[in-house]
Amino acid sequence: MENYWKIVVDSYTGYWNYLVSEIAYPGWHNYFWWLVGLSLVVWLLEIIVPWRKGQSSFRKDFWLDAFYMFFNFFLFSLIAYNTISNVAVNLFNDFLAAFGMQNPVAIEVQSWPAWAKLLTMFVIADFIQWNIHRLLHRVPWMWEFHKVHHSVEEMGFAAHLRFHWMETILYKSIQYIPLAMIGFGLQDFFIIHIIAVAIGHLNHSNLYVTYGPLKYLLNNPAMHIWHHAKTLPNTYGVNYGISLSVWDYLFRTAYIPKNGRDEKLGFDGVEQFPKTFLQQTIYPFKK
Ligand SMILES: [Zn+2]
Ligand SMILES: [Zn+2]
């Protein structure tokens, strides 16, 4: 027990020091400045070559989503996630140790070349996320949390990170165990995470990007806008892809009936959905 308390305290102080040094020392291995840089690049493109020409550069909910971006990416980690995940990793290792297991590595991935390791991890993680995203749409209580992301009515890059912090917990905890069992370490996540942020920003951007024939592999704005469409061909939604679109084509959940540039976004009753960060955070718990 004392051991876990120490983990909690160390996680907080460790993360705080990390956060301060991230902001103070820009560099290539730095989440904070990568997020700022990628956001500026996509925002600039939205201003120069917008898909919906009439949309303001400071679109509806621009500042709300900017806040979500920093909250979900940094502050939530600071407040809770870093601690929760450190405790979870220890619980998981203690649990394994109780059965006399030390290293649950199923495949010797650490000996693979870096590119093969990263590519495999990227594809597996994305497939797990695609499944979690489907769950968010099918399980009623999960949908109440996921509605925050679907309350976006005008798309722009920052809408990517408008989601309830419960999603971070669901995605990371479900994802962590299978990835750890294959032998991927947390330190392997950096590049993959940056690539996923870039693709995710583009998916939500006011840019018309389709990647040509690569659209069957990579998710894109022309496809993801239909995931946010208010009127859907079924109850549970379409185009669940996160970074890759290939799962939607394989499992027949892909849907692009026409150019979705001016499609109405949201869900039934989105007009009555809470409008502020605090209200949106409390909303699913009241439900
Ligand atoms: Zn969704
Ligand atoms: Zn989205």
C-alpha cells in the first residue's frame, strides 16, 4: 500500500517537472511543441485553402476545442492519467508476479528493426482503437461520454481533441494490456503518437484531402466528416477509423455517399447539448 502511495506522489511530482521542462526546452522529442507546431501548420492550411470557404478561421467552438486540446493532451495526464497508468502498470506487474511471471512477452519484438516494430505497433494499436471506438457507439453509457466528441457542429483541426477524459481512460487501459503482452514498451509510443495526432488533426480539419488511392488505407477528412454526420444510414454509425480507414473497408462500415462538405454534423438533440467544458464534463455522469 505504502508502495502505491509513493507511486502516486512520484507520478505527480515527476509529471510536473516533465511538463515544465517540456515547455521550457523545445526539441524534436517533445510532445508539447509537436502539438503546437502541428496545430499551427494545419490551421494555416485551413486559412489558405479551406474546404468550406465560408467558415471562419476562428470557427464555432474554436477556443473551447483549443482548451480541450491542452486539457486532454497535458493537464488530464497531469491531474490523473499519469498516476492511474503508473499504478495500473504496477498492479499488472504485481498480478503477473503473483503467478510467477515476470515478463509477459509473447513475441520478441524488441529485437526487431525499429521500423518493423513501430509499423506493427501502429497497426495493432489502431485496430484496437477502431474496436474501442465501435464500442463507444454501441454501449449506451459509453456513448454518453463519446457524445462530447460528436457535439462538434463545425469541423476544424482542434475538434480532434474535443473528447471527455473518460475516453482517455477507456482507450489507454483497454489498449495497454494487449500491447504490453506483445512486448511493446511505453517509450515506443512517441513517434506513433505524433503521427496519430497529425492524421487526427487532418481528419477533423477544414481541408479537402483524400490521399487518392491511399484513401482505402488512411482515414481522411472526406471520410471522417461522415462519421460526424447528423443523419446516418444506421443507428450505430459509420467510418470508425482513427488513423487507418482500412478496417472500415474490411468490415463494411465505410460510408461516403457523396461529398460531405456541407453535411449537417452532430446528433439528434445536439442543439440542447451543454456548451461549456465543465457542463460537458459532468453531463455523462448525470445521465
Ligand atoms: Zn465516434
Ligand atoms: Zn472525430
